[in-house]
Amino acid sequence: MVRLFGPLIGLFFAVALLWSFGNGAYVAITEPAAATAESVFHKHPKEVHFASDGVFGRFDKEQLQRGFAVYKEVCSTCHSLKQVSFRDLTAIGYSEAEVKAIAKQWGNKAQTFDPKTGDRADRENLASDHFPPVYYAGQGSPPDLSLMTKARHEGPAYVYSLLTGYEAQPAAMLKQFPDAKTPDGLHYNPYFANLNLAMPPPLTTDGQVTYSDGTKASVDQMAKDVSAFLVWTAEPKLDKRKQTGWPVVGFLIAATILAYLAKKNVWADQAH
């Protein structure tokens, strides 16, 4: 009996699944979802180019250092970078002495725990430590930025667009959707999914960060630099991966050609 009813039960579930899919598709076509403020006014990230883009792209270490300066001076107050250690900064051009100084001078200290007494204490950060977590006193918990450019669609462009996208709500939006007014304490940004976010504009004026290389620190430049830095934190081995990838591709092409020639040689007598 089990063998008899087993296929019938499977067929029943298959038909039910197909009916559900077909009905959902029909409803989506004949009864499109009502327009919302988010669906109408949410914007796609801006077009922006980074030195690491493309198969031939490479990190610009000077830009990464500028981006780190922006993170340190502006973003680190609220956002942590817990997947990155201080000594990783040597990869973007800082010397070991500079890394030790950065770790020692960092605002948040490393925490130690004595399992015998249960006591906790603070100590100065070491180069081998990861960036300490940020304890935020406001509402909510700002996301960690270590992997942000991997966690968001078109991550680098999204971060850049978000940082430069704060604006007043369009009058057309409030006319079409009167209930979509930005609540008190939130800030309108069309590049954010629901258009309103708790984070106030972090980059507000030119010269907010002083660049050691003399680059003019405009809001646009600072947004690009910190976005590039977050590309590196999310994938610090990007340059190495690309450098390794080209020899591998060359080897595969050569191996394919050799395999084809070997096949032609082995089967040459079979053609006559």
C-alpha cells in the first residue's frame, strides 16, 4: 500500500506547489502591489569608481590611509571594526611603529578577564589585538563595518551614496504620500532601504578630517576614501587574489591547449 500511495502523495504535493506558484504569478501580474514611498523614491546607488574595481584593479594605499583617517576621526565613535586587527594596517602602508602607536592611542581599550577572581580590567591595545568593540549609548546598535561592503548590494557604491545622499524630503513625495513624513529623530536619505535612518549625516563639512598627504578633504572625497577603506576591510587579500588569478587562468589555458593537441595526436591514426 505504501508503494501505491507514495507516488500519489508526491504527485499531489507537486500539483499543489505548481498551483500555488501559478496563482501567485497570476495575482502579481493582475494585481500589482500598491505603490509606496519606498518603491517610488528609493534610489539606486550612484555611479562611482574605485581603484580596486575590475580584474586589473589594485588598492590605492594612499587612499586607504585617507579612508582609515575618516573612519578613525568620524565613524569609529559609533561603528566597530571587530574583524580587523591593528597589525593588518601594515598592509596599507603603515610601519610597525606606526601601528603600535595607533593601537596604543586608540580610544577604546582592550578588556582582560581574570577567570580566578572574575575581575575585568582595561589595558592598552596591542598591535595583535582586533579593533575593540564600540559601546554605543544611543538607541539601537550601529552595525559593524568590517564586512559592510560585502553585506550590501553594490557595497562600495552604496556606502558612498549613503554618506553623500542626505537631503530634505521632496515636496512631491509628501504630496503623494502624506503619511511618509520623516519621523522626528530620523533623517531622510533616498539611498537607504526605508528612506529614513537614525544616523545623522556623518560628513557635513569640507575639511572635517585633515589628510596627511595634503589631499583636499571635501565631503565627496572623504566619502570615497572611507568607502574604499571598507572595501579593503571586507576583502584585504583582493590584490593577492587577482595576482594569483591571472597565472591560474594562464595555466588553465595552456593545459587546455596541450590536452587538445594530445587528443589530436592520440586519435590521429583513427582518422585514416
